[in-house]
Amino acid sequence: MDSAAPQSPAGLRTTPTWLLNQTATHASRLLSEGFAAHDLRGYHYRLLTALAEDGPASQADLGRRCGIDRSDVVAAINDLAGRGLVVRAPDPADRRRNVISITDDGTAEARRLGHTLDRVQRDLLAPLSATERDQLTRLLTRLLAHHSRQ
Amino acid sequence: MDSAAPQSPAGLRTTPTWLLNQTATHASRLLSEGFAAHDLRGYHYRLLTALAEDGPASQADLGRRCGIDRSDVVAAINDLAGRGLVVRAPDPADRRRNVISITDDGTAEARRLGHTLDRVQRDLLAPLSATERDQLTRLLTRLLAHHSRQ
DNA sequence: ATCCGATCGTGGGTCGCACCAACGATTACT
DNA sequence: AGTAATCGTTGGTGCGACCCACGATCGGAT
């Protein structure tokens, strides 16, 4: 992006959807750069964090919790398992399922990724005061809640 | 997404970057659906709007104004020109450039797209009061301004 | 106990958006 | 005159978010 988007059309510059997408793009770029330092991507972070916080789960469950498609979970878990950050084991109670568990290495990596996330967070919200950050968070939370429930 | 993202990991649910990306994803989905009804996409809308508002321009200029890469402008303008919404003509004053102008059909389509955009806007911001919408807009504008200037 | 529908993992795709590299042609700088 | 910068264009890459279809397995109804 760099020197791009110096002056978007007036009809866009004030539209919330445009603003939302632009800031999200910036945030995504920052996140990608941060995660890239760990040689991982957003999907990996979401999955690792979900496992670290809520314990082992099936791939379908992980997908639902993280908002990732089942088929995309497969690939991401493959990566994580290949790195030893996660273990895939058949569920003895339901032979359709795999139980995914985070390893110690995975937990450590998740913690490191968390620090990266925090740093990105601060960079992103740098121009906002603490109360403004809360405001933004609350507004976005409400939007999200409204649009994901039904 | 549908039934997805019912409960994201706690570590994500409150992070602004996550909220931003999620709401932006929702907004993008709404926008895509809206634009799809016109058989167009986001890039087309941005370009058409820029042309409608600020008059004819070279492709490189359009790219800079809309935050679209030069190479992506080529394809989008091809589409628009193929639909007769836009005209591509060589610039007599600078033979490197093409001058892109919007046609009457293009102007009409831009107006229709604008209405779609407005509807999406209202859908997206439905759960927010007028002052809250302003708040959100102002916060996002400040974030964007901070991150695109240097 | 059998059948039917739902669920799971997996592999194969598509699409949109944001980027990058490189080329020939042309223009601007000095 | 010679070099640097710009423009349009082609042809890539990567990420995220989807979709469909398959075989295997499980659950509930009969």
C-alpha cells in the first residue's frame, strides 16, 4: 500500500464499510507481517490459541470455534502437526474424529504469538486514547454480535 | 459463515484486530452480495465512483486514488469497458497514458451501485444509533489517517 | 437389527483482494 | 544525448473465505 490511498473518492472516504475494510486491511497486513516472523499465518494463530485456551478438540469443533472451514482446518493442522506444535490422534470414542491437542512447544509458540499480537494491537491503536479504544471495541463487538446471531 | 463463529476463543473475542477483521469480513460479504446483483465487484465500484466524482483519469491515477494496484486496474477497466460503462482512449498529450472516462451508462450504474452501497451501509450499522455511527466513523477515520500518512 | 440421515476428515476446487516482478514504450530530468 | 522515472500490460504469489463431493462412521427412528 505504502503511498497508495492518499485520497480516496469522497463517496468512499466517509462510508463505514470502506473505512472498516481499509482499517481491517491495515490490521491484516500488520498481523501477517507479525505472524510471518514466526513463519505462521492467521489460521495457525487462531487454532493454536483456541487449543491453548479451551483444550483439545476435534477438527470440526476447532473450525466452528475459530470460524474456519473444515477443509481449511485440515491444511492448517497439517502444518502445525508437522512443526510439532500440535498432535493429531484418533478419538477412541468416535472413530470419525481426530482429537487435536497442543504440545508444550505449541503452547510456547502460542505465547510468543500472543506477544506479537499484543504489539500489533498497540501499533494499530496507537493514535487512540484508552477510552477511545474501549469505545471502538464496544462498537465493533455490538456490530459483530448483531450480525452473527441470526 | 452462517452458523460459524458462535464463540471464538476468549483471547480473540476482545482483540480489536480480531473484531476489526470479523466485522470487515461481514461488511465485505454484504458488499459482495450487493455488488454481485449488478454483476460487479468492489474494484469496479471504486473505479466507477472515482470516475463519476473526479472525472476522467489515467489508469495509474485511478489506481492511486482507489488504492488499487496498476495491474489490477487494467483488468477491472477491461471489464468496465467491455460493459460500455467506461471508455479507454489514448492520451494525446502523453502517449504512455490511457484516459479513462465514464459513460452515461457508467454514471447510471454508479448511481445504482451507490444505492446498493447505502442499503448495505444501513444493514451493517443497523444496531447502532446515529451518534454511535458517527463515533465509529470518526474512530476509524482517525486510525486510517494515522496509518496511511507515513 | 436395519436403514437413513447427519457428521467427520480429507481432497479438490473457486473467488476476491492485495500485492510483486518485469517488460516495452514513452516521457522527464539533467 | 543519455539516464531515470512513469505508464500500461502480462503473469505471477499469498491469504482468507468459501463450496462440493467422497468414504467412513455414528445416531436415531423404525
